[in-house]
Amino acid sequence: MTISINKGDSKTLVARHALALYLTANPDINLSPEQKLHAENLLAAKVPADQLIAGTKLEFNPDNILIAITAAQKLTPSQLAKYRAYLK
């Protein structure tokens, strides 16, 4: 999954784009906003800051995206509640 880097993109924004593309290509996967936030955080942590150069492309391994999704789906209700606070 290849994401184009634009000026001002952050690690989180790039991860969000990768997750959105993956979910669009896999409509059978449904995540709550809290689960998406968790998956984005996991993916963003894997993005090397020195690769966020405008005009370049960054490759996301679909397996890593699926691992982040699976982890997000395993969040407990109390963990989901903590993420909910960031969505307001």
C-alpha cells in the first residue's frame, strides 16, 4: 500500500491514509472511531520520521496494517473509552 507524502504530512496523517485505503479495499472490516484511532497510532509508530519528505512515497506493508486492525479489534471496553476521550 503506497502513500504519497505531501508537505506538512505527519506520521499520524500518513498512517490514517494507509488505514483508510486498506479499509476501503476491505469493506468487510468495520472499525469504530476508537479502534481506528488505535490502529492509526500503531501504524504511525512504525513510520520513520526521516521518510516524511514531500513528493516521495511511503510503502505500508498490508500485513502490518492487518496486525494493527486486529489489535484494535481486541481493545476492551475500558480501553475504547479512553480513546473516546480523544475523539471529542
